[in-house]
Amino acid sequence: MSGSSTVLEDDSLLSKIDRCYFKLESLLNLIGGLVIFMIVLLAVANIIGRKLFGIPVSGYIDWTEQAMAFFAFFGIAYCQRLGGHIRMDIFVGSLRRRALWLFELLSTLLMFTITVVLIIGSYDHFLRAWTNGDSSFDIDLPTWPAKLVVPVMLTVLAVRFLLNIWGYIRALIEGGDKPVAVPLIEDAKTQAENEARTVSGASVDEEVK
């Protein structure tokens, strides 16, 4: 089961696009984190208001429900770029070079197909909410913004999958063991070394020196 990876870079067009797109993914991930922070502040205000003044935050549940779509989906493409999604790699971990890239390509194509289906279904769900004027039960908060987040963020994820597919196809053609713009899953030893480096605050350059 993997949850950590390395993404290599070079001067190729693919790598340049990957780096530029990662900036967008990082920004979206930051926004998702800020939403979580604001929900925490809202929860604190709700608790203090209820306990001290007997005045809870109006529509607290509604706001929290709507915010869930934002912090659940805004970081999904960022996580995919870093190879952070949980996966079973007992079989994949034994593969090397072209066999590995072929398997990764097929699995990424499958995930891309599923994501496209989800985009279509979630967009239809948003469209119904927009057309019917759906709102929350307590303060009549419109639900369409949260429902729109899902197909938009899944589209961002689908583009990331396309970049991964490009990377795996290139790796298949070249046959190397260090392709760019795709998450290279680290073994347990490398993960432990990187975690130790992060805790100690030492950079790779410092270790080389």
C-alpha cells in the first residue's frame, strides 16, 4: 500500500506542462485547506456562542455540509500528482520498466474513464439543483455551488490523468526506469529516509555536502 512518491522533472514539454499544472493543483489544494480552517473557526464560534450566549451560529449544519464538497475535492488532483491516494501495490511493486509502465498506463486509463463517467453524472446532478433551485433545509442555502464543485474538480483530475497517461506512454516508448511527470512509488526504505529528512529539516543538498 503506497502513499508516497517522487515526481521527476526535466526540460521536456511534458515536464513543463506538468510543473505549470501542479501550480494550479497546489492553489486549489490550498483553497481546500483554507475552507477546512474556516469550518474549524465556524465550529468554534458555534460552540462558544451556544455555551456562553445561548446563540449558536445560524445554519451551522448547512454551511458545514456545503463546505464538505470543497475540502473533499479541491485537493484530489494534487494528491494524484504526488501519488498520495491509497493503492495496493503488492503486485505492481514486483514489476519493472516497461511491464510496470504498461500496468500503470492501463490502470490510469481505467481511472480516467471512470472519472469521465463521474463528471457526466455529477454535472447532471448539479444541473438539476440549478434548474430546480434546490436549497438546504435550515437557512435555504443554495446547494448548486457545492454540487458544481464536484464535476469541476473531477475535470481537473481528468486532466491530471491525461498528463499521467502521456508520461506512461513516453516511458513505454523510451523503456527507462525514471520517467517524468508520473508518481514514482517509493519503497519503504526511501519513504523512511525522506520522512527522517523532513523531520530533521535537512535538504538533499546538505546531505550531499
